[in-house]
Amino acid sequence: MNEEAITIKLTRDQALVLSDWLYQVMFQSDDLEGIVPDRAVWSPIYAISGTLDKTLSEIFMPDYGPRLEAAKERLRADLYGGADEPTTPGQETTDAPDRAGNHGEGDRGR
């Protein structure tokens, strides 16, 4: 079995938004099994999530919510040519949860 590591490059905005989404799926919804029924996929999901958590200092900052929303807006603008476009038809943007207060307090397996 070849265990050569794979490197994935993301912009800081992509990493922040992906980290938040993974956090929502894995720790807020308690529905990882419903979203990803094959537990073999959980290993890379946890590896990616852990790597992002170790890399992104923003997730511990008191202004995490506004930083996350700004990153989402920039990514939407890059994809759709304007920051006002929803991610999918009929989907509105929502306020980010206060994730900064939750990191490092034991709820993420630390």
C-alpha cells in the first residue's frame, strides 16, 4: 500500500470557509454519518479538519464571525463575479456561529 502524502493547496479564504463547514458538519450537526455514511471517508475528513485547525489562527480570534463572512463574500465574488450572489438558488447567507469561543474548550476532541 502506497502511503505517499498528498498536498492540497487552498487560499486562506478557502481554508477558513472549509474549516467552518467541516466544524458545522462534524461538531454542530451531529450528522456526519448522515452526510458521509462511509466511515472510511471520515479519516481524511478528520485529517483535513485537524490540519486546518492547526493552521488557521483566525478560528481563535474574537472577530472570527466577521472574518468568516468576509472570506465567504470574497469567494462568492470570485465564483460569481459579485458578492451579493447566494451560494445556491434560494439560499441566503447566514450569520456565522461564534466558533471562536468554542475552539480549544474540549468540544473538538482536544
